[in-house]
Amino acid sequence: MSAGAAGSYTFTNINANHSIAASFAADTSAAYTITASAGEHGSISPSGSVTVNAGASQVFQISADTGYHITDVLVDSVSAGAAGSYIFTNVNADHTISVVLAADIVTDLSNSFSGGSGFSPPVEPGSTVLTPYTNNDGLFYLALSLRSPDEKIELNFSKGILARTKEACPLKAIKIDTTASLTPLISNYKLISPVYELSPEGATFSPTITLTFYNDIAGIPADIDTETLHIVVFDKGDSLWKICNSQYNKATLNVSTEIERSGKYALAGMPKVPVATTSPPPPAPAAFTISDLEVRPILASPGEAITISAKVSNTGGTNGEYNIILAINHSSEMAKSISLKAGAESIVEFSVNRHDPGNYMVNINDLISSFTIEQLPPATTSNIQSPIPLAENRGINWFPIVITCCTLLIAGVLITLTTRKKQGK
């Protein structure tokens, strides 16, 4: 019984057990503000001060202008990775979200570069020139974020990274391109992205640079378990794919890893484990019990009807039929068949009679009882005799007594009349 929304409750005059339970709900009257900004060369929608009810969710869509790309999304000043969208769930406080953008620097060059120690090979068309960000030794003094042509992967070079060619020359340019898939695949894993080749071959990065694969839910095959997403690298020496130590962002579906050399990289995942579906067990077969044997009356006269009854129950899971056999003094008397639904019960009755006095044992499907036919007393016969004439009756002779009483009564009346006449004179 509801006692309403109260901060306390008092039980008084307690004389029985009680229970008390409280229910709570989110305070939907409260609202919070999410401040969204993207700066120049990009947009976030919605933007500005966005009001969100307590406990609700809010999605933000992020895009960069042509010639620019997203390098990071900061949620409450903490990096959430470079993502095209972000969702706040179960909002219960104010938040901020801001977008960091960078210009794309992709230059098609065919000339050679030199500088620092050693010689750098010609820059391939479609490569990104690194010299605006590095010194003559290939050391980055400016951070750089570089996207693939399809915007699906990103390389992040931080300040202080030394980029060198396999000949130990300063790395002057880098290219991201797609190539054919390579086999064999890792056991139980499946490639779910193109194979991206970072060239020139053999380039090294010290310390490591960050490689990020960007995903959306539509781009991940439905049969892939997103919790198993990993970046994989093709080991040319062993001619097989190897799993990189990857970080999976559930909010953005992005996967990142740290790499120390150029090469072929892809995104892989394991198929979902089919959920075992078990069919419900078949219903239990019909199962019958018989109880409550009753005999009425247990003492009867010869020929009197005797009712014998018992309760039959179907305790199984399906409908069924049950046979009931009545035996009296170990001899089958009669039988009945009853159909019952699962969980149902019914009373079965028999009617019998007996004329011979004695005890009779009743058995219904091993339930035992009895009844008795009583012995009647022998019939008494009365000898009717002819009336005895009064003259021959040897009992009291009432005739003289009646005559004497009448004489005495008449004499008394006469005496009374005579006495009254004398008194009248």
C-alpha cells in the first residue's frame, strides 16, 4: 500500500510483521548545460550552450572544412580522440566539448630533397612533405596530424619525434596508400578495413607515433564483435599478420596503437560468438496420483447403496488418461477411465451394494478401505389366538364389582333425600 512520497515513516502500535520499501526516480526537472565549440575551419552540431535534461543523452556531430581535418575532440578538457561524433549519456552535470582541427598538408612532388646527414630518396606523388615540421635531422619541432585520402586512418606526430629512413637519413616525406589484402590472416580474426601502406618502407619513428583507425557503426560488419577490434601489422619477414597492442574507444569506435616503423597496417576483428539458443525442454508427461479414498456409509444394511470415491490428480505437464479399478475383497468390481488436463484433478465415484452381512475390503488402485454389512435381528412372529369368552376369562370379574358400586350409589342418594325431607318439616 502506497504511503506517498515521504522523507520518513513511523509505524505505531506494532502488533504484527511489516515491510517497507522506497522507490526512486531521476529528477527530470533538473537540467544541465553542455558547451560545444569547434573554432575556425570546422563545425559541431549542435553548438553553443546546449541544455540537456538530467539523465538524458545528447549527440554531437563534428565535421572539418575542406582542407582541414579533426585532430582531437576534448570532452571536459580530456582527449576523446579524433571522432566525427560524440555522445553524452546519462547527463548529470555540466560538460564542455571542443574540437581541435588542423590543415591538411598534401603536396605532390617529384623532386629530391637533401639535408641533414645522408641522402633522402625522391618524394612520391601524393606524399606529405615533413620538412615544414622537422629540422635537418628529421626531428619534429611541430606536431603534425596526417589523414589518409579516405579519411579512415590518421598518423599523429608529436614534437620531439625523430623520423628516419631505413638508410638512417632524415625522413622528408611520408605517404599513406591502400594496397591489396595479404594472407595468411590471424587465426579467428577477419580484416574489416583496407590494408594501408605507410611508405617509404623501413622508415622508423622514435619515440613511437600514434596510428588511429576511425570507424562508424555502419562500417563495421554486423558479424564482428567490436570488443575484439585490433590494429594488425604485416610482418614481412614471417609473412603473416600480427596483432598490435591496441586501444579501443567504445564511445567513438576508434582504435589506436603506437607504431615505431612504416609498413602495412589494417583493422581486424573476431566474429561474434553465436549465442547458444536452447529450446525449452518438452513438457513433462502426464503423471497421476490418487488419494482421499472415502467409503459412505461404512456400516450399511443389506442391499443399501454404498458410495466409494477417490480424488485423481494429473501432476504432469501434458494431458493424459488414467484408469481406476475398484476391487472388493480382492475381486475386480468395476473400472473407469478419466481424462485430465495437466494440473487438473477430479473426483471419481463408484456405487455398490451387498446383501450378505460381513466385512468387505475396498481397493482402488492400491488405496485400501472397508465397509460392513450389519446382521439384522431375526423377525418375531406373533401367535394370534381366538378371543376367550368372558365366562371363561380367568382374570378379574368386573361384573359383580360394578353392580355393588351402583347399589351403594343409589342407597346414598336415597338416604340424602330422606334426611332433607325430615329437616324440612
